[in-house]
Amino acid sequence: MSFEPDADAAHLREELLSRTPVFEGRLLHAYRDEVRLPDGRTAGREIVHHRGAVAVVPVAPDGRVVLVRQWRHAVERALWEIPAGTRDRGEEDPSGTARRELEEETGYTADRWRFLGQACVSPGYSRELLWFYLAEGLHEGTAATDPDETIDVRLFSPGEVVHLLQAGATDCKTLAGLAMAGRLAQVAGSEVP
Amino acid sequence: MSFEPDADAAHLREELLSRTPVFEGRLLHAYRDEVRLPDGRTAGREIVHHRGAVAVVPVAPDGRVVLVRQWRHAVERALWEIPAGTRDRGEEDPSGTARRELEEETGYTADRWRFLGQACVSPGYSRELLWFYLAEGLHEGTAATDPDETIDVRLFSPGEVVHLLQAGATDCKTLAGLAMAGRLAQVAGSEVP
């Protein structure tokens, strides 16, 4: 393919001049950066640090997908999502994180793994990058969640996932992952007058 | 459909006890919350505030999709994304934001609009909610970007989008939006040993 995503991006590039920590929380780390714009002027950028994460699309033999539900305090609701987790510091191979997260959150293990691709999560302010994996040949087992973690596990058909989308009960990584695995139906939507 | 996304989530629900601002930036606002867990214990949660955003999937008559490229300092690369923008404070109708963002970023206007659904962006730590719209019947025009904003505009086929995914040159909202509009091909991926 002749198309190169990064080609000819020099006219867009911003150069980091300085970085100042503005919040060092337990999980959240925020910085205020100063950058040089392509036209030579400077500008401020506020960003959230993230070590990166992996997401797993576990597809059962009948084509349904294993989703997990947990409370998401930031959005004040419970969401159904594909299993996912932050990469450990120093963890070299994201596929190892993927295997661990699938088993810990759902109890399932998988015979076959495929790497689907990589995408940014919220690039306007977050460094978070997400590695996507497809897991097939599933074997049921026992989840190993932390004592303070409550997670529901359920199989979803593509039609039920559209229902989640309409109810605002899932997230972009789940829709993106299911789509890559061919498990998301086209959405008819509703006409806007 | 019998499935209700929010049904039976009481065993997951966390209750907000207190909220403390920890960073008030120009765009980024972070809080440390204390919550009561379902088992009665308390826990801390660090979250980033967000007013919510809209994303537009602009589909041309030949089936290609209009994407925009801009520098994303947080991830130190230029990304190709569907047009999107944060909702203005007090802006009632997200479809109005969608029309404005499409025209400002790409110059295109659209005859037909459909609301596709709503999804969280990074629910582990961000309040960001995203409204998705499909725009069809496109008319080319002139973009109205700010003087300090540099944005590239280009039409992409579904195959070219898979190439973006493999290069880590797009984001989850773009993949999710294209999938909803039926413009994302299933991804074969590569086997993990």
C-alpha cells in the first residue's frame, strides 16, 4: 500500500520544551508541558500519564463475546467492557498482560491468540495506548479477582452489543475491539432532524 | 430484547462520599474522590473531569470516510481521526456541536445526520462521554480552523483504516465510529505464539 500514516507530518509536529508535574496521585499523574509549535511559537499542553494497557476480545465458539461489568466511578455507572488491564511496570510483552487479565477477570483461558493492532485511547490529553488481542479456543475456569473487586461476566451476541451502545453502557475500546474481531454489527441509528 | 444493561447492578454501585480538586488546569481538571464500596468500606478514586464530546463519521458517496490529522502531543505523534470536539459549556444539543465540528475541521457540510449511540472514552479515570453521529450527503467547503491549528483532511477506504490501526496511527473513537457506520473491515491480525 502506498499510504504511509506518518509521512509528511513535519508541518504538524510539536516539540517538547519542558515538563512540569502538576499532580502525582496514586494512579493518576498529570503534567503541564510547554511545546514549540511548527510556526515557532510556544504553547502549553496538559496531559495525563499512562503506562499503556491491553484489551482482549474473547470470542466463544458460538460467536458471542465475553464481556465483564464493573462499576466505573468516573462515569457513575456500571459498564460492560472487554477484559482489559494496565501494563505492569517493566512487563515486556503486552501479550503476557493480555493472558493474565483474561484469566484474572473472567476465569477463561484461550488456546489461540492474535494481535489485532494498537490505538490511542484519548489522545487529546492522555498518553494511554491500547494493545488489542483476539482470544479464541476458550476454556472456562475460575476468576481471580481481588477481594475488593466485584466483576460480572456474561456472553454477548453482536445484537446485544448494539443495545449496550444505545444505552451508553459500554466504552470505545470495547466497540473498537469487537469491530476488529468482526463482532460488531453496523448500527442503523436514529435520524437527526 | 430482554437484556437491560443497568439491571441488577446494585452489587457493584459505589457511592460518592467526598470530592477534592487536586489540579485545576486550563483544560484539565482532576479530583480525588472518596467512595463507599458495596461492602461498606471506603476507597479513593482519582478522576479527570470532562464536559463530554461529539464525534462525526462523515461518509462520502463512494463509501470512503473523511478523517482529519493533527499532532497529538500526549502521544507524540500525528493521528488520523474522525472529526470530533468537546461540547461547549451550556450547549444543549450535541448534534449542533457535531455539525459545527465537521464544518470547522473539514469544511464539509452534510445533508443527512443520524445519531449512532454514546460510549465512554476511558472510564477507568475519565468522565468523558462521546456522542457518535453519522453524516451523509457531504458537500465540500472551506475549513475554518483557528490560526494556531493545523489540520490535514483526507478520504480513507476501509482497507486504509486497517493500515492506520496496524501503524498505531489512529484512536479508539475512530475505530468505534467507523465500525458503527459499517466502514471498518474485520482485522485478520497476526498470530501470537
